[in-house]
Amino acid sequence: MSKKKKIVIVGGGINGLIAANYLSKDGFSVSIIEKKPIVGGACTFRTKKIGNQTIDFALGATVLGMMPDFIFQETGLSNNVEIFSPKHPKLVYFPDSNTSTRIYQNYKKLDQEIKNKWGEKGDLESFRNDEDKIIDFIRQGFKFGETPSLEKANAILGKTLTNLWMNGSAKNLLDHYFTSDKTKIYMGMTRIESGSSSMHNKGTAFTIPLMDSGSVFNGYWGYVKGGIWQITEEISKINKSLGVMFYMSSNINSIDTNRMKVTFEKEKKDYEIDYDYMIFATDPITPSKLLKNFKLEQELENKDYLGTSGKITAFFKNPVKWKESSPYKNSDSAFRFVFSNQTLNAFESSSQRVVNSSDDYAPSYVQIYAEGAAQRVLKNREPFDKLIFFIKNIKYNKTADQLPFIKEEVMNLIFKHIVNPEDCVSTEFLCPKDLNEIFYFPKGNIDHMALNENQNFNQRHFSKNVNKSFYLYGEYDNIYYCGAGAYPCGSVAGTAGYMCAKQLKRTVN
């Protein structure tokens, strides 16, 4: 490139930061405009005072998992942050048992466990082998920044696997491999990760391998020393050293798409900068408003944005002691899942109740992140132990302070498994409505848009010209979108930002 092309990125979350990193290294002049005074988007922290001590905790995202390893390496993050993924089997509890089922990483051990505990008579080996094929295909697409394509999936994977794993419903996928409802519930729970997607909806099968497609921990999830927000803070520092300009605490006043200029206010001063390309790393609807494209805004309003996830952070004055003992190392850092449903139909019914009835909460499952124990493994000393409860099936209509019964119900459920619940000295609770107000998630959805029918895999985009680029926004030919609403989805991964940057560079070249 003879003259540096100018790129303005709106949004300083993980995708905006990753896009900026790659584009600046590819010879573009990159500026980031961010509304808040800090980077990170939903990957940020808040400081809490308990007694005379303070502790930082993850306000939004908590764990690292869906990030591709090549992004972790190529950005320089691997040199700047330390990470840890528990090797301990995940522990799963159903209402009819006080002892857990252990989800071993070794499929032979897991096969024996679910046969003994859940009466499973299906074919776990085939499920894992086929899932690995799908995940390899997904990861290849990530790496090469490829537009997700069913035609390519059919050519590489064959029509049978493509129809089952990518076009099909979660129900058909799970029925194909398994016989036990408990196995189906556990293996298929991620299809309601971001919303209330019915297991009968086409395309919901794809969410299952997608959630395991990160390679930084080879399909598993884990923790960052000091907290997940170290990821966005460090990539921000790296980007500044590469020459990326940051305009924080800035509000965009106007975008002139003809003159290719954006004006914004920062600290009561007006700025105007020009661009050759603009990237929105925001929620999907905000760009249409800033561009004053009312037709596109109306189109986007019709998509399914409903989120149903909540989060409790619980602080303990002493390390949490679990009732169930384990012979494995670092057992207190294991991921735990506590289910409230025992049949697949009941699980499905729970996920739909907060959409189709007036219920504010329909107990389904609670995923437990042992953040404090993981920080101890990483040798990060903190004054309190932390457990995070990721909760499903909360209605999007009220804030957490209007729904205290949910917190009480969840805490009572989890405390049955803990020896020292009296050591819990404080909590922070967020519902989908809170997530909307804090992070601008449309309808509180952690992935901005539900991973639902017509909104998954090859349809997770906002481009009117997919042949030019999957990551273009609307009918514009030099404005792109790579927020959590774009393929693949949210999470602290940066994959959409990377793929967008890759496709933009190709377009320029």
C-alpha cells in the first residue's frame, strides 16, 4: 500500500481490539472510537469493597474459551497473560442425586461413567468423532477468514454430517447419538447459551460444536490470571504500541458516508476524522442509528435478540469447601453444573417458559465458575474467594433488584453442595435487563443476537453483499460489522474481529 488507508473502528471491545491489531500490522492507519472511558466492552471489571478490603471482579464475561489459539499467539497476548484451564473432570448434578457425574475429557472413561450413572446406551464415540470433524471444519474457516458456507460444508463434511450438525435441530442431533435424557440435556445445554432457542428449531444443532470450537484450551474453557479483563487491557496496550489511536469517552455526532468523515465529541471538544473504511464492533442495531439508516434499523429490529442469561458473583471470606470429595488435583477449580430438570421435555419447557408465559424465572441449570480457586492455582492472591453462577431462563423485563427471589433460590440450590455457605459475605447479581443497561446488549443477549433459526452459521451476518464480504454492514461497500452479533458469535474470542479484518484486507488488495 503506497498511502496508508485509514480505518475507524467504533467500539473498543474484544472484536474491535483484535481487528485493530491485525489491520495495524497489515499497514492500515487505525483509530478506535469508544463511548466508555475504558476498553473491553463486556470484558471489564468492577471493584467492590467488603468491610475494609477491596476486590476486583468480572462485571460481564468471566471465562476464556472460544478464542482461537492463533489469535492468542499472533496478537502477542500469549506473552502478556497467563491462563489456566482445569483438568479436573466437570461435575454434573441432577436433582435425584447428591453425588456428581464426572465429565471426563477421555471419552472412554466418560462413556463408562454415563453408562453407569445415566443409563446411556448410545454411541458417545461416534458423537465425539463427528463433533471433532465439525470443529476442525469450523476452526479452518476461522483461520482463513472464510465466509461460512453450507456448500463448502457439504463438500468437505458430506451432506449427512452437514444436515445433522449444521442445518438440523439440537433435538435430532442428540436423538441420533444418545438414549438417555440426562446425556441429551448435558450435551445439548449450550443451545440455550445465548437465548431461549428451542431444541426443535433448525440450525440449533450447530451451537453445540460452536461452543467447543475455541482452541486456546483445545475446546475447553478456562481462566486468566488477574481476571478475564486482562485480555482486553493487554491487547489495548499492544495496539497502542503499534500506533493505534484511541479516542475514549467519545460520543459520535454524525457519520458522513459521502465525504467519509465521522464527527464526535470528546471532553466537550468536537473532533472530525476521515476514513477509507469503517468497522462497527458494537451491537448490530446501533450502527444503523448512527448512520441514520431508518430502513435498515427497521429490518434489524425484526431479528431475535432476546437474552435469558443471568449471573451471580458470590464472595467468600474463606476458600469454598465442597461437600463431595475428589481424588484429583485442584478439585476446587472444577467446573460444576447443577440441573433442575431431569427430562429433556422439562428442560425444553423451562427454556420456553420465560418467553411464552409471565414467569420471571424457570429453573433449568446453573453453571459454576470457580474463579477464586483458579486464581489461587495461578498464584494470584485475592482477599476473597469467588464463585460465579451463570444462570439460565430469566425473563427480560426486570432488573436484578426487582428479582431478589431468583438470587435466593440459586444460592440455596448451590449451597446444598458447599460445607461453608456461611462464609459467603457478599454477592453481585445481574439479569438480562441489567446486561442491556450496562453493556448495551440488545434485549440483554450476551451474544447480541440469539443463536437461533436463521441466525446461525452462514446466516449470522448483516451484509447485503456477501459475495464481496460477509462482514459488510447493510448495503454499504466500505462499512463493516464485527460485533458479537456477527459469525461466529460473542465470547471473549475476537474471532469475528479477526475474520472481518482478514476479509477487509482482501477487498483492499
